[in-house]
Amino acid sequence: AGMAVIVEGELPDDSNTAVIIGYSASVGMAFAFLFVSIILCIKTVVAMSSFMYRLTNKHQTVVTNLVLKATKVMDQLFKMQEDFTTGGDKRNERPTPRPAPVSTGVSGV
């Protein structure tokens, strides 16, 4: 009789009314707790997902700003290197001295 309850889920015909009520209540509570736990798990997963999305968006913003800063610095370095190799940047160079005038021997010219 015990195995019939476990395997088939059926109580014997001569079972006491209190056993039938207790069995029905326990099965009903088991299903209720099953559905409650499924709903709580879904709510927990949704909350964790939204938290991770917010965290990911924050990290994405930080990484995007770092990439933009690095790109700006690299552009500045490439421009400095180009100016140095082509001589385009004249701001920090000393002026070249002019050659002394050559005297032709004729005055007033």
C-alpha cells in the first residue's frame, strides 16, 4: 500500500478520511509552493538581469570615454610626430640667423 501511494499517487480505498484530507492538503501545498517558488525565481532573475544591464551600460560608458580619450591622445601624438618629421611645427624652433650681407665694394648700393 505504501508503494502504491508513492508510485501511483493513489491512496487505498479503505483509507481514513483524515489521511485523505492530509494527503490532499499536502499535495495542494506542494503545488502551491512549486508555483510560488517559480514566480519568485522569475522575479529574482529579472531583477538580476536588470542590475547587470545597468552595470554593463555604466561600464560601456566608461570604456567608450576611455577609448575616445586614447584616440584623441594618439591623434595628438601622430600629429606631433608628423610635424617633427616634416618640420611643420615652427612654434618651438629658434629662428635661423640671416646671413651677413655681402659687400660688393660699391658704396650706396
